[in-house]
Amino acid sequence: MTTDRNTRPQAVEEQDEEATKMGTSTGGQGPLEGAVIAVAGAAGPAGRATLLRLAEAGAVVVGSDSHPERLAEAVDAARYAHGGATVIGDTVDLLDLDQAREWADRTEKEFGRIDGLVHLVGGWRGSSTFAETDLTDWDMLHKLLVRTVQHTSLAFYDALERSGNGRFLLTSAAGASKPTGGNAAYAASKAAAEAWTLAMADGFRKAGGEQGPRAAAAILIVKALVNDQMRAERPNAKFAGFTDVTELAEAIAGVWSRPAQEVNGQRLWLTPEP
């Protein structure tokens, strides 16, 4: 169930222990310095870019994916790109709520806190027309795009509250707000995941009371994502309106620079609103 967990240097452990006692991040050089961020769906292109960006910002990054080999490659790339960064990988079945809870509990126990969960689990299926929609597509997309959001949000909610600056970030698609006929299952799944995330945000709002939320749940919205491999495979394609995975990773990292009350329950558009 667990793969690629590394042994942390004693100095880093001592710094993190002191930071936890003081209620501050290690080093104090930025909002992500010493923060503990979990990334679900870390082995894909967006996950790889996010691991790299968070490690660069000084975060302790714990990635999960259902593909051990690809996860190990993504973790190694982030670790080697930023020498000394603490980046580890866990193979977790996020369709199993117990496994999701065990992942959250294990991460908080090992590092003393959890400051973020970035949800990047993806998938797509569609049809030429609405009438040709195959409901087995819905079954698959519901598992990937909705159930994994439900399980990670429930598993990490309390730890994010305890963080004092926790963030739950969902990546969604503009098509959820303006679905097309052939994308019925995909758009409905994305819309459901957004609604669930906004409900989580309301939970944070109510828990914060008059002082405002101590944690935030927000949605980053793109038209679609593009990466270098896609450009290499289709050199003549325009990818108009697409968001590069590195731009998404930069936007993800930037959410911790904004107050929880400012971003909680917000749709953060990285593409023009439809």
C-alpha cells in the first residue's frame, strides 16, 4: 500500500518539530516553507508539475496515485530537481474511504500536521452527441471525479482545520458551467465535484464563526490542460485557451499566499468564464 517513503534527515525533523510547537512554518521564508501538502493524482502531468512547484517552494510534499511506477518517477523527479526537498509517494486507492483516511492519518502523524490537499485525479470520456451518451462513462467518471473528491475531503477535513492555514484545492473544467451535448457525463461529474467542494467550504466557514474560516476549499478552473508531451505529439495544434500544467501548478502554490477567507468557496478561473 505504501511506496517510496524516505527517511527524513534529523535536522529537518527537528526544524519541523519546533515549527509545529511554535505554530509556524519551517524557516518562515514563505507561506509554503515547511508546509505539509498532500497531492492526490500526483503521477500525471499536472501532478508532476505540482510536485515540482511545491517542492521548489519549500513544502513537504506527499503524493499519492494508483500507479506505483509512475508515482515513483514523479517523486524522484521532484526530489532530484530540488535537492534536500522532502517528497514522498504513497500508493493509495482513493476509491476506498478507509485507505484515504489511513493516508491522511499516517501523513499527519509522521509530519505533525497537514496544510493542504490538492486533488488532481482526472479522467475523461465523451460521445459525439448527447443521444449517444454511454452511461458506463458516467459510472467511471463518477468514481474518478466525484468519489475520490468525497473520500479525500472527508479524510483530510479535520487535519486541514487543525492546520490554521489549510487548503483543499480541486481542479475543475469550464465545461462544468457550460456543458456540451457530448460531454454530459464529464460535465455532470465535474459539476458534482464542484458542489461537494463548495459544501466543504461552507463547513470551514461555519467552523470559523465570526473570526472567519481557518481553512479554505476552493476550485481552480481551466478549459483544458496542456503539457510539453502533448505539444511534441501534435506540433501543429494551437491548444487555444488551454492552461499549461506549470501555470496550474503556479496557481496552486499561490493560493496559500491569500487569506483563507478570501479564497474559501471561490471558483478561481485560469481561463475566461463562459
